[in-house]
Amino acid sequence: QVQLVESGGGLVQPGGSLRLSCVTSGTILRFYAMGWYLQAAGKQRDLVARINSDCNTIYSDSVKGRFTISRDNAKNTVYLQMNSLKVEDTAVYYCNVVGRTKWGQGTQVTVSS
């Protein structure tokens, strides 16, 4: 079965940076489009960044220019570099194969002064 483990979240001040990691297992990463998703308290889970198997990327308007998604297929890992963090970025962040409906635990990102 596909397994994904997110890590790298934490408490940061506005303007700070974090790098989230998603280590995958159970499948060959290079064949899949991968995404990072955000779920703020009381809200729906939304796609914030996507990277396809050809490394083409898509970002939500709210994070464009601040976040960068990347992948290292050899390490079975997807990353989300988060810069210039804002309070409104506070959420649980999930990594998943795009279109997959099963989710892991995610990693909490809290941006607060």
C-alpha cells in the first residue's frame, strides 16, 4: 500500500520559513503527480502545490511566489519549501498522490508572533 509520512512542520513567526518533507513508500514516486494540501481549522482541504511526473508545477494563488514544491524521486521524497510565511498559512499540511482519497496524519504549521 502507498504510505506517505509528512514532517517538517512547526511554530514559526510571520516572515519565517519551513521546509516540509514527504517520504513515500509502497509505490514508485516518479510515476505520480504529487501534491501538498492545506487544511485550516474548520475549513476544507485545498491543494496548494502540485508537481507532476515531468516536474511541471502548479500553485494556488495564495502561495505562488512564496512556496516551492520539488521532488527527489531517488529519495522517494517530495518537499515544500515555505518562505515568507503568513499567519493565514497556519494549517495542517498533507502530502498525497494527486487524486488519492486516503490521507496521512499531516504536519502542523503554525505561523504566529
